[in-house]
Amino acid sequence: MGSREGLALRQLALEALEKSTKMFELAFKLQTQGNQVEAERVRNDARTQRNISTILMTEENYQEVDSNSVSSQRYPGIINFSAQVRH
């Protein structure tokens, strides 16, 4: 994987994380104002954004491990970690 693809995934993950943080802050404000229903809806959307961030970072890490394992196959003592992680 090229570093651009990894950076793009990382950037998307950070954006989703930032969005979820702002949404959690909004949910807290709604909760303190007594709007329980809207606060719960925003919290659920924030959790979704947090999950998206986690998935994107996981994918970026898998791709990084895969690209690193190709170069490490030249050394017989090094384990291919990407194969172990996915199984």
C-alpha cells in the first residue's frame, strides 16, 4: 500500500473521531437541557461515527502490516503478523 492511501484512511478516521466528539458534546448539552430523546439520538449517531473511525484505523493498520510484511519476508526469522491477525 502506498503511504497516500494510508494517510487518506487515517485522515478519514480522524475526521470521524472529531465529528463523534462534537456530537457527544452536543448530546451532553441536550441532556442537561432536558431533551432526553434528542440527546439519545445524537449519542447513537456519535457512537456510529466512533465505530467508523475505529474501522478505518483498523483497515489502515492492516494495510500497513501487509505492506511491511512483504518486505520482511526476506528475513526467515520474522513472522508474517498480518496473517496471524486476520485468522
